[in-house]
Amino acid sequence: MRFYLTTPIYYVNSTPHIGHAYTTAIGDMLVRHQRQRGADTFFLTGVDEHATKVWRVAQEQGLEAQEYADRIAVPWRELPERMNASIDFFIRTSDEGHKRFVRDFLQRMYDNGDIYQDVYAGWYCVGCEEFKSEEELTEDGLCPIHLTKAEWIEEKNWFFRLSAYQDKLLALYDERPDFVRPDFRYNEARSFIAGGLRDFSISRAGQPWGIPLPWDESQVAYVWADALVNYLSALTYARPGEDLRESYWPAVHHLLAKDILRFHCVYWPAMLLSAGYEPPQQLFVHGYLLLDERKISKSLGNIVEPLELIDVYGSDAVRYWMARAISFGQDGSASIEGIRERYENELANDLGNLLSRTTAMIAQYRDGSLRQGDAEPPLDLAGLGADVAERLDRFDVTGALDAVWERVRALNQYVTAEAPWQLAKDDANHARLDGVLYNLVDGLTALAVALAPFMPETAPRILSALNQSEDLAWERVRNGVAEEIDGIAAAQPLFPRIELPAPA
């Protein structure tokens, strides 16, 4: 079983914001879970450097575009590391391996007769790096996403015959109803195709920053004709001396936000067919992480710095908030106050106190020894494992974490109902006390394994505090997984109280 997941590659016209961290973290949760189930995984992220807006920012700073890209790539590389995202490769579109592959890919399209020269005249949004029709702009000629004025461009460019692939794309969608998820995004993409496809420019004239076309080096590849190819190009040089295409293509799942649906769900599969490659296995389109009901972006000036949040709460808490506060796949409004609330009420109280109480009672009442005793388990943990796996297979990240958290709260209710502190008062209840304490450790062990994709630092800490194996294999999400053991001591707080820095 193979599982290849990609995030979009992010523009480097500025530093990362919380929206970029959101996609990267969610992708990591999906990949880590598949790894737990024994899949051969590959996780790709990176940056898109050959954009007009990147070139303009470099000019404003008095730098060559490559020099600027080399500098700004540093915080972008830091983002997945600080988010604890277990990526396999970080791609830059200025990589020599990528540039070579893009030229070969475009040459294949040209040789197939799908590229021709024509004049483009129309509106262009630099923020979107996208050509816009008048219908797509506001009455004032603004891009509705970035609220900036579109620019009028007239150029003699090279065009891709997208229109020639309309029937093939419709057939692809009809044969594979799960090609794009969720369903309403599938319907959106298919409706766009059925409405008629127009050829689009795949080159830019007069811009020095980009990959020169192999048959016309006076022009460079349009940023999307360059960037989309990264999902394939990375496999040819991510591991020196290996070509991973046979292993991971087309078994790829693309994760993307809704604003780039058209490029990924329409243009990209058509380009692949033109170049002689199979389309990807699946694309999942998620909504925006909103702040004050508006998309987070540098151009709107409402960014949130993810690394600052990690410095305060830690990456696990930020990842948990991302997955739980917003229903993945839908738009959702972010509340920075919500991180603190979930940290204190759910992470510290629900989970942290459960671990602290459990280990303290074993240390106090049973001298640190765990024995199975005699008590019925309160949870069907095998059912939880199957439920969470099924949800994550359809990218229901929020629903999967919700299901785990229901069991966390159920264990807390079990403690209250069984009252081990009362059982400990009477020697006649010792077998039941052992059973109740075992069930708590057993439940926490299975839940730690289930939580590992979401909170990869916290899960091993729970298992270590319980003196249990740190094996995270998914089959350990079941009843009876805890081992009888000695030496359990009262655990340190999982999520200690945080004193927020005073406002500047």
C-alpha cells in the first residue's frame, strides 16, 4: 500500500502565515496515520519561486530574484520543521532537477501538438497569478480575493489546447466519482469543464524570472505551467540516483485550497494527459482558514504568524486547534483566543488531568504496579480504530479527532463513575480497583496511539508516563493492549499552565 501526499507549493513573496501552516499540518496528520497502518508513504511540500509577484518583491528590495528566493526560502523550510511535519522532500522550483524536468514535460506537450502561439489580451491578477475574465472581477475591476486592481496584459504567448481535452476530462470525472473530494468540489470542477474550456497561455513574454521554454527561450513558462509539475518532478530527484515515479505515481493525493481548484482539478490532469502521464489518484479541496470572516493573506494585512503561536503553545497544541476548531474541507473562522481555550479546557483538563489522575492513583494505591484485575472495559476501542481510519481515508480529519476526543471524555466520566479513591478504602475492592486502573491505562494507551498523527510529541509522552510500549502501529488501537507493568509514577503535567506574554 502506497500513499503519496502533496501540499500546494507556496509563493515566497512573503513569509509563511497560519493558512500555510494549516495545510501542511493537516497533510502531516494524514501521512502519519497512513504510516501507522503500514503504508509506504511520501510527503512533499515546498515553495513556488517563479511568480511575477516574487520577482517584483525582489526588485523592490534591490535584489536579484534568485538571491531573494534563497533568503526567503529559509523561514519556509523552517515551517514544516516547527510544525513537526514529517516531510520527505522540500521542493523549490529553482532546483535544477525541477527546471530540467519542466522543460522536458512542456516539450512533450509541444511534441504532442498541444502547444501553439497566439496573442493574449486580457486582465491578470498578480496576487492570484491568474488571467481573469471581466465576469470574475468586481464592478471596480478588482480581484475579489485580493481586492487589488487587475492589470491589462497584451502579449504574444504560447497556448495550451485545453479545449481539446474537454471530453477526456469529462470521461475521467464520470469514471472516477471520487476523483475530487468533497463531492461539492467535484461538482464544481465538473461543471466548469462541462461549461466549455478555453485554451490558456502557458508562457510569459518579457519576464526574465522563470524557466525558459525549450523551443523558445525568449519566453518563460507561466508560473502554473511550472509549479504544477513539481508533484511529478520531485519524484525524479528527491532521492539521488532513484526515480520514484514507478513507486508513487499516480498513487498521489493532492491537498489544496479552493482558490486553486481550477488549476489542479482541470488544467493539471489535462496537462498530464498531454505529456503522456496518468492523472493523479485524488484531489482534496479544503476551504479557507478565515480570520474575522476573511481569507488570511499578506495582501489583506490580516496574517497570523504560525511560529509565534508555536513558541507560546507548542506545535501539538496548535496542530490540535487547527484540526478540531474548523471542520476540514469547509471554510472556518479562526479565533486565536480559541487556541488558549482548547489548550486549557481540552488538552490540559480533559487529557492532561486524566493522565495525571490515573498515574497518581496507580502510584498511591498500587505502589506503581498495574494489574488487570476485574472490571469491564468502558470503551470499544477496536470500533474507534476502524471509525477513525475510515474517516481519515476520506479526509475527515476533524471528524476523526472528534471521535477520539469523545473517548477521552468517556474515560473521564468512567473515573467519576467508578471513583477509585473510594474503592481503595476497602481491601475487598482491590480486584475491582486493579481492573478500573487497568482500564484507564488501557484506554489511554490506545488513545495515545490514535492521537499520534495529530499530536506526535504528546503521544509518546503519554505512553512513557504509563510505562507502556511506544509502538504506534494502528492495530494497537484496541482493548487489552496495555501490559501489566511496575514502576508507574505520578506524571508531570502534559500541558502546563501558560502565562501569556504581556502586550507590547
